[in-house]
Amino acid sequence: MKNLFVIRHGETDFNERGSYLGRIDAPLNAVGIEQAEQLAEKTRNLNIEIIYCSPLKRAIETAECIKTKHACEIIINNFFIERSLGIYEGLTKDEAKNACPDVYARNITRIFNEAPPDGETIDEVIRRVFVGLNEIKNQKDFFNILVSTHGFIAKVINKYFHPHISEQDFFNFSLSNAEIIKYPFVDV
């Protein structure tokens, strides 16, 4: 059976502040590095054969920690980059509310076919992540695959494996910094 292990990168300063991070290429902070090292230890017995990784520093740094426990390579993959949040990136929720009150009032980050200005819709994210997951599902070389990615992308991956979840369950699902979840590729 083919298994997909999904991890969210360790903490960054933006995560610690509660800011929208999106495509900002922030590194792990000291806590995030420690989290990534602890996560690597947790993966020691998973026999990871390949790591697909978002091109953002925080995901790469986390994947590099994981790789120290496995004889595998890291493949940078744009399908698993974080959702672009456009003008919200780098702002806290209060800052976004003050900077863009009309857009913020519409709760636009939770509308599937809309996005903050210069951002990416949820529907666009779902399409690109599903393409990446289908490529992984259809490859024949590896059976224990890890994806090093981001919080919103983890929601989308969860939807791929649970296609009938409600919109509320989609948003309620959360993968914390340096957390791992396993999905078997069966009947997907």
C-alpha cells in the first residue's frame, strides 16, 4: 500500500505573531528549528522514500531535518506551495481588517471562488494541489512518500482524501506547525 505522510513546516516568526504568511519566504525561527528536529525524530521509523516539498524556505528547512533520518531525496514541487493571500500577506487579522475593511468584512479567505486582491482562490489551490497528489498517486516508484507543506495546503490535502467533507469541516481541519498526518492511497 502507498502511504502519504503530510507535514506542516515548523514555526516562523510570522506564525508566532499570528500573521497571514502565504507566499512570504520566511525561514523557521528557533522554535521552528527545534520542532523540525523533533518531527524528524518522530519520522525515524516511517521508511520515507522521497520527500516532495514546497519551494518556500520554511518547508525546505523542515524537509531537510526530516531527510537526516532517511536515505531519500527532496523534490521541490510548486504544487504544494502555500496559498497566495495577496494584499493580506504579512498582516495580522487586525491589520488586514484595518487595511481592507470592505474585503475583510466579506470573509473573503473563506469564499471558494474569490480571494484577497492579488491572491489565489481556494478553487485554484484545490485544482493545483489535486494535480500534484494525482501525480504522486500514479507514480510507481515509491510507497512511503512525505510532503512538506503548509497549513492551508494541508486542508486541501485532507479534502482530497475526504472529498465529501462539508465546507465547515474543510475549514475546521488544522495541521499545527511540525505536525504529521498519514493518508493511505486507497479508493481515492
